[in-house]
Amino acid sequence: MSLLFPFHGGLKTARHKTVSNQHAIKSSALPDRLTVPLRQHIGAIAKPLVKAGDPVLKGQMIGQPDGYISAAIHAPTSGVVATIDNRPIAHPSGLPDWCITINSDGKDRWIEREPVDYHNLHRSALRNTLRNAGLVGLGGAGFPSAVKLNANDRQLDTLILNGAECEPWISCDDRLMRERAKAIIAGLDIMVYLLEPHEVLIGIEDDKPDAIAAMEQACAGTGYQVHAIPTLYPSGSVKQLVKLLTGRETPINGLPVDVGVQCFNVATAYTVHRAIDHGEPVISRIVTVTGHINHPANLEALIGTPFANLVEQCGGYRDGVDQLIMGGPMMGFALHSDEVPMTKATNCILATGAETQKHAVMPCIRCGACTDVCPANLLPQQLYWHARAKAFDKTQDYHLFSCIECGCCSAVCPSHIPLVQYYRYAKNEIWAQEKEKQKANLARQRHEARQQRLERERLAREARLRQKAPRTKPAVKSEKSGNLDVEATVARTKPTQPTKPLSSSSMAHRPAIPETVVNNDPQDS
């Protein structure tokens, strides 16, 4: 198919895919211990359902989704829960996170698996089954798939299956499409049943002719359209693939569903098939182990397997290995240790040599090469200056969050400026500031709610007191009784009067009162 809707920018990169895609997928050995992170997805961390010492079976749910955007976690094998604690995980920050460690019993005993006839199941129940199976996007983002499969309230008309796999070195999707195309299409059928799109488009880069042929054969008679798209990085990025196949531009700060499109990775479709048709949750995935490795390969490995085990199964490191990267060279990140566990988002383990090390960073010469290759059609140079100056408001004015962090700008920069690192720094700072604002707003709301509660309690107390007041009314006195009280008081304070007036005769018989002698002699004074 000719490219009808090219996107801006992009890079022609060295592919390095034949290093690992020449052999069939191999099954990884069962490790003695598996460390299963409870956060392997975008959204809330899963709640543990087990405790240390509990026996578990393969496929048993050990972490329950917590909230709408979350995903279930399952035991990759049978054994005993050893610990539930913070352990190092595969993350750019290198910080630990909550993990469930399982000691394998070597028996690999499954729970009872129950396949589902989805044609006889209500769509909401089917989505709940997929949610409980722990499905997330396996293209690297890790967004819970059950949420994306609940888009019937939108004007959705197109479903895209992403088989581009544009990142150099990675070949896990290529081998999956070659070997298990029918299973992928079986999962796609279930997605179509849930979303009811008008058309289904499958995009695969034209450097994968065997995968294209296998998918075309599996799609025969379905009406699904397989499109060979030019090999141009990052054609596998969702917004760029939507533009390539439909010509629709995803709005700034928007999603493809806003323009009527939903997109899934081919590996995600495969896990949908395993969950519904076989009753198996997501406990394993295909991962490419490549680079400075003695025998690069694609392994089907259990979630929680240490990276060191996978490297060892591929013959170990070659001489000159400098660092280990999860993902590809463009969008991946360096790991601090190879003892961290594999997760659902692990599509590649890349061992690199000293020749890939960064050069000395020089000042920007304003050449504009970064702008020419930016697939999001941004101004990377302006974003760099504002991020460096910590003018985060300005970075948002230049649509920082439309940056997909593909690394094209960093790859072509003649000054070797790590541009994407500046953009990630700015994003993290903005998120941190927003989080602080939310905390402050929450504290203010709590304070206001407390003040309102105290005011309500005060008013309620006053109302109760007013209700009690009439029960202790003072005695009411009549006017007559009041006058009597006054007369009694006056009578008590009046001088005593004789009851009968004295006669003159009685006065005559009274003895005379002697005269008082007054001494005026000054000597006696």
C-alpha cells in the first residue's frame, strides 16, 4: 500500500532486527524464584490478596485491581509466597516498589482454567473477565486494556492493530506475527465484538515481509485490512500510526478515540485470545534479548523472571558490555542491575557496548535539525530552553505534553544534548507541582469542611438549649400577691408605734429625768 497520509518528521534508523529474529520463539526456563511487581501498568497499584507463607497456583490472582484504571496481577507459577515488600524494579528512577516474591515448587501447577464462549456473554461481563485476567497494553505503555475496550460511548468507527514494531533491535512482535497469526486474529475478533468498529486496519512496517504474509493469510475472509507501511521511526507510535492509516490528526492533549479510532498492539490481541479462549491470565510474554549477547533470541518468559536469568539462557554477555537497557535504544532506559524482574511492559532487553556511550554535550547551535525530525511537529529547541530555565509554564505553551519522547531530536542533535531528558524532567516537575496543588486544595477543603462541621454542631447545641429552656419557667405572680409583698416589706422597715396613745395623767406619774450637768472647766477638757 502506498503511503497516503505521511506524518511530519521521523528517522531512518539502523534496524539490527536480524540479530534476533532468525530463530523461532523459545520457552524460558522456570526460575527458582519470581519477583512479581504489583505495579506493572498505568494507574493504581494492585492490592495484594495473599500474605507471606501462602501457597499459590499458576494463574491465581495475587493482586486485585484497585480502582477503574488498574490491573490484576497473577502468580506466574505454583509455589509459596516468600515475601511482600519493596524491591528494586525496572524503572527509570531506580526506586523500589511493592513486589510479591514467590518461591517456585517446580511443579508449575495451574488453577482450574475456564474458557469463555464470548458470543454468549454480555459485553460488560466479557470486559470484566479481561480486567480480571490482568490485560494491559503490551506495546510498552501498559495501559489497562479493559478500559480501552469500553469505548462504546464514543463515536468509534475504526480499530487499528499495531504491528509496526518500529524501534531498532526489537523483534518480539515480528516473531509473534509469523508464528501465531491465527491466535492474534482470534483475539482481534473478540475486540471487534466488544467495540463494533466499522473497519479494522492492521499496520505492519514493510521490513517484515514474513509477518505481513502470515497476517494476510490469517485475515482471509474477515474483512480486516493489512497495510504495509514504510519503515520509518516512529511509525509505531499510536498517533503517528493513526495519521498514517486514516489521515486523522489526534488533537493536542487528546487521544485517538477522540477522532473515532482505538489502537491495540498485536501482542495485546494475542493475550485477549489466551484469556478468553483458554482461560489464561497474563503471566508471560515474548521478550527480545539482544545486543551484546552471545545468542540473541526471543523468549517466552514468565513475568517476574530476573533479567540475569534471561541473559544467561541466551549464552550470557559478550565482552565489552557497558549497560543494560529495557526497551529499545530510542525510548528505552538503562537499568541499575540485571537482577530486576521482567514485567508485562518488558518487550526487549538490550545489552549495549561502550561505542553507544554519550558524547560530550556542547552548546546548542540552533541548527533546527531537531525540529525537522520531530514527529509531533513541535519546536524541540524552544522546549529545551524553557525546560532548562525551569520556565515550566512556557513549556506547556509549546505543548510539552504532546511530546511522545521518541528520541528523534536527541538522535540528530550535533551538540549531543540529551533533549528528551530535559522534557522528561520538565514533565515530572509539572506533575510534582500539580500534586502539591492537589494536596493543598485537599487540605483547604478538609479545613473548610471541619469549620462547617463545628459551626453546625454549635448551632445544634444552641437549638437544644432553646428547646430545654421552656421546661424551667419562673413562677408567675399575680398583681395582688405582688402588692402584698410590697406592703409586708414596708411594714418590716417602719418604726414601731404604740398601739394606744399615752394620756396626760400617765405622763404626770412618770419620774423626772435628771438634768445633765455640763462641765465647762477648761482644765478638765
